[in-house]
Amino acid sequence: ADFNYGADEYDAEGNEEPKALPEGSETMPYIDESPTMSPQLSARGQESGDGVSPTPTDGLGTGGERDAGKGLEMRKLVLSGFLASEEIYINQLEALLLPMKPLKATATTSQPVLTLQQIETIFYKIQDIYEIHKEFYDSLCPKVQQWDSNVTMGHLFQKLASQLGVYKAFVDNYKIALETAEKCSQSNYQFQKISEELKVKGPKDSKESHTSVTMEALLYKPIDRVTRSTLVLHDLLKHTPADHPDYPLLQEALRISQNFLSSINEDIDPRRTAVTTPKGETRQLVKDGFLVELSEGSRKLRHVFLFTDVLLCAKLKKTAVGKHQQYDCKWYVPLADLVFPSPEESEHCPQVHVIPDHELEDMKMKISAIKSEMQKEKANKGQSRAIERLKKKMFENEFWLLLNSPAIPFRIHNRNGKSYLFLLSSDYERSEWREAIQRLQKKDLQAFVLSSVELQVLTGSCFKLRTVHNIPVTSNKDDDESPGLYGFLHVIVHSAKGFKQSANLYCTLEVDSFGYFVSKAKTRVFRDTTEPQWNEEFEIELEGSQSLRILCYEKCYDKTKLNKDNNEIVDKIMGKGQIQLDPQAVQTKNWHMDVIEMNGIKVEFSMKFTSRDMSLKRTPSKKQTGVFGVKISVVTKRERSKVPYIVRQCIEEVEKRGIEEVGIYRISGVATDIQALKAVFDANNKDILVMLSDMDINAIAGTLKLYFRELPEPLLTDRLYPAFMEGIALSDPAAKENCMMHLLRSLPDPNLITFLFLLEHLKRVAEKEPINKMSLHNLATVFGPTLLRPSEGESKAHLTLASDIWSHDVMAQVQVLLYYLQHPPISFTELKRNTLYFSTDV
């Protein structure tokens, strides 16, 4: 089966092993199981890029996409993916129709299961929908099988769209059909048995012969299907030349489908309605999602539901296989009683226990290593048992990361006493929750207490109403979903306009990695302006990222509001926006300019993407007069120094004024500043010292890292790299010590002296860890690959995925540097004195 560890299969406390789905579970390739993709979302998804195309399009076409061959290939891919899901859909409709005949036959006997009227209501229009899609499938299938540039199929989609009237009738009846089915199964055991387990035939080429699905889930399929067809039309149009005969037909079909979707959005989804509010209005679900709650000192994953007038915090109950999933309410706060405590009020709140960065980094490395293993297994057509085992391991690790990485506090207080604390990894999400609650609080709300029955009904409705079904980890993604981008995104934040009054303004950038969003970069504060001009460039590492978010803040300098808690962000969000990172658009060599609009504010930025294997290459400098990209021995000889001037100056400056800077060496400096420093050092300009003393300290730290990264050969040399990898893997401490010291001795003098100089500096930085939050492990993570990564990256880069070499080797590179950082002081003279005892060949 195509396992998909959803929230439903995992105990939210994180105490239990995730279990594989029961036999005959509802998970199927290509198709949305339950109303995740409510048409509400999907009609809008066209513009916002929410819609996920059901085909694996990565790896195909970049800027040269326009050429006909690529477009043709893409159309075929889109269509074959769609045909596969169309086959599943037809099988689902068939499964729904199967009990209809026998039910009709008994309806006229003395012991009917259902009356003819009830059968008519529940199965209304299903037969017609089945026939429309069967005819469509039978016409499209041979065309895709004999695919070439002359094949046309726009007329088939146009015909399908012209028959949407049948769907309109189905949608109008959907609510009554669902209610009737529910009533009938409560009053009739036979029908309940039938409707709980309808057998759906598996696709032709799958091993699964049948899966069991409930009638309720199947009745939702037609609604889901229109959304799906609309997304496919969108994808087809993207890859069909405008002069192709299909183009106008597909355009027409898309227009009809989109109009249809927006017309039914108003009428649809009775699932959104739960019990009524004290004023007798319908209580609706406005937002839901997974958040980490700090409860009794430990982190718990909760599913939080925001209704019209109440915030409810729940967890999934453990249930026996085959039983209906249910939520357990942990607590609720009526919105009339809910307040957000200000930082000073929350000082007596529990302190957030933050997991050290190095533990999170270690876990990310582990996850990357498991991903590589899974790819190898898949490539070698490995056993599905082995792949399942790896999937499970990956889910456990990703779940741990999801639970332990959030550190931004989101406090909820009930006026009648109790306070609750959630931890989020993204300020963007925190403000979305806050804004959604504040919007609802503008209405005239009443306080209330729910009786235990009311609470039970409301909690019971959560399972059907929820819009977020799976814990946000990458192992929950289908294989056909885009894996996201791995590599480096260069972003220049230019400027912003549209502010009503002048303020102190800055921006932060967030990207999603490992399934959740984290803040990656921050511009400087532009003071007292309505039109900030930052023009700052950042290099952001992407780890499976699909979106970039920009948040614009007003800086708060009011001392009374600043909280002792480092992760508390008290600055006011002026606006926020998000864009999808489209692999095709981003992967060009050139900068791509864009604007994000938010609350009337426009932020201008540019970006370009470098894949990881490109950024791994060390390229020697063409001119040997500078210092960047020039061998260290050449530079020290020319300068008549033991340690290059650039290394000494940068380290001196960092020790003078950056050693207590939070995240020194981890936070990226402004790329334009770094480039300016690089130019000055390369030209050996007299103004270096003046420039250094004025420059932002993160830019100086970034220049030092860049120097080591651009060395034509790593500081610890290509020749010794395999030996370092073997040495660090030794398990006997004495043998390891012997080998690791011997390797240092084997380095050329300029490399060794520079390495020891840097080592002592990094140890001094780590002594200030309580203030700068940079542990030895953090520093090893930052500098390990920079000092060790071999220069012949090209030979490896095309053999495997860049992310594979990355994860495994990087772990070892980090460990090598960490070994020397944790080692008692190493002196050059001592090392050289001991040479006698060892042979010099490695």
C-alpha cells in the first residue's frame, strides 16, 4: 500500500510508534482522500499557487521550456497522471453504484433495507456522473497511449466541462444525501454495514485488488473531482502553445470549470457547520492546524480548532483499528474571554526549554541520511519492507524535529484564570492565528460555558470539519508531490513603500524546510522613514523548500516591552506575504525581480537560485594577485606571513566587537557588504582597516567564511581528505588521537598554522555561548564543510543527488572539526616535535 503517516495514525503526545494503516485503508495514490482540497481553497488556488499539480514535473524544463518537444512531453506527463487518478475515480463511483441495484431490488419487497425515495436521494446523479467520466476516460486513454504532436484532446475536456450541470445537481443534493445516509445507517444495521465498507477496485497495474472506503468518503469524491480537473486544465494550458488547436478549447473548459467552482463555493460543505453559538447562530470552523503546546513542562503536539466564538485545543484519541477516529478536548477558551498577555504580564509564565541547535542540526543530518538511503533503495528496486522501515524511521525523526524545534512563544490567556503556551517556529504563523482570533473578536461575542454534551458534540465535529489532515512533515508527502528545492536562494530585499507614517522598519525572510517554516534572514533597521531602501542581499540555504515568506516589522525600542525571553518577538508586524518557489522560474542564472503586496505595503525583492552541486564547486581564481581563490601558500609567501592577512584582520575584528553577537558566523551578513570587503582585500587597498571598523560584524564573519570556502583547495587539503574521513571513523580513542594528530602534522605549514590560529579563535567564541548562543557544535557545523570539502566536487556531484553526498559527508566533516575543537590546546611546536615517532606517509 501507499502508506501515508497522517496525523490520524499518530498519537499526538509522541509517545507511541506510528502504526501502518489498517488493511484496506483509504489512502490512494494521486487523489485527495477527504476534503483537504475543499473547493473553497482550490478555486483560489489558481492564482495563489496553492494547487498542487498531480504530476511529478520536477527535473523537466527550465527557461527553454517553450520548445515544443518539452511541452509535448509535459502534456503527456500531466495527462497520464490525470488518467491514473481518473481510473481511480471511476472505480470509486463504481463502488458507490454497486450496492444500488440490490438495494433497489429489496425496496419493493416486504423487508426493504431502504425505501426507493431514500435510494434516489443518496445515489442521486451518481450513475450519470459515472457514465460521463467513463466515456471521457475511454476516449482519452488511447490518445495518451499513442501520444504525438498531432494528437488533440481539448474537445474532450470541453465536453467534460459542458456537462458540469450534472455536478451542480449533485452538489445541490449533497447535503441531503449525506444526512439521509447518516440517518439510514443509524436506523438500519444492514445499511450501516454496507456503507462502512465499500470495496473499491485497485488500479489495473497495482498489486492491491481492493480497498475499503466509507460511503461518506466516496460521496465527497465528485466534489473533489471538479477541483482536480480544474487544476489539471491549468497545468495543461501552461504547457500548450497558444497556437495549438487545443489551446482555445482548454481555455474555455477552464473558464467554465472555474466559474462553476466559484458558484458552488457558497453552497458547499455542510461539514463546516457545527453546533450553534449562544445567540443561535451557526458555529463554524474558521481555522485549524497543528501546534506544539508546552503542557506541564513537556511539549505536546495538539490539533487546534478556531470556531466562530471559541478556541478548542484537542488531541487525537488512540482508537482500535477500524474504529472511527476521534478527538479528545484538552481545553477550550470562549473568544469573549480570550486575551493575549503582553510580554510583561507573561513574565511569570513557564520558561521555554529550548533544545540546543546542535541537537536539531544532528537530527536534520539523520533525516537527510535516511532520505539518501531511501533513494538508494528505490533506485535499486529495494524491498518495500526496507523502504517502509526507513519511512517509519524518517517519520519518527521528523516528528521529533517538529515537536522540538519551535521556540517562538504564542500565549493564550483565559480571563477566568488559566494561561496556555504554544511554541511556533514561524512568526508568520503566529500572527495568522492572532489575526484570525482578533477578527472574530471584533464581533459582539458572548461568554459561555459548554455543557459536557455540547463539548462532546463540538469535539466530535472536529474530525469531519478539520481542513488539515496530516502532521506537516515531509514523509507525509505523496511521491508525486514536488520535493522542493535543495541549494541556495539568493535574495535581495530592495525597498518597500506604502507606509502611512514614518517608522523604524526591517524585514525578515522565512522558508519552509523539513515541512515547517523557519526564519532565515533579517535586514537592518531603516530608521524613521516611509520608504525604506534596504538593498541587502542574503544567501539562504534551502532544504526541500517550496515557499518564501517576507515579513515587514516596525522595530520596538521601548525598553518596558522587551521581554527577558530571547525568542519573544515584540516588534509589530506591518505586513506579511508569501510566494511559491517555482523550480522552473527560480532555476535560471539571472536575477528574477518580484513584488509582494501586503496590507497596502509593497516590498520589492529579487532572487536567484543555485543548486547545491553548483555551490559545492571550488573554483580557482584566474588572477593570482588577490587573495580569494588563490592557494594559501602563494598568499603567505607573497605577504611574508604565517597566517594570511585577511584571516588575521577578520578574526581580530570579530574578537574586538562580535564575540558576544548572537549567532555570530551562523547569521548571514549582507552579501553586498561581503562582496565589497572581498574586493578591498583582493586589491590590498589601504582603506581596509577603516572599512572593517565601520562594517556590520556579520559581514566580516561572512567574509572570513567566504575566504575559506573559495580556497581552490580546502584548508585541510584534498590529499588528506580520505584519511580524515577514515580517522574520524575510528572507534578506539587512542588510535583516533594518534591518527588525527598525525594528519595535522602532515599538513603544509601555512595550512597548519592558519588552522590552529582559527581553532583557538573558535574556542574563544564558544566560551561566550551563554551570550552568543554559538556552541562548539554550532561552529563545527558552520566551518566543518568550509574547511574540509574537497575541491573535486564535480566528479561526485553528478553521480548522486547533491543532497546525498551532502548529508553523509557533511556529518563527517563536522565531526572532524568538532574533534579538534574539543581537543585540549594543540601547539605547532609540540606537534612538530613529535614527528619523529611517526612515519610521514599517510
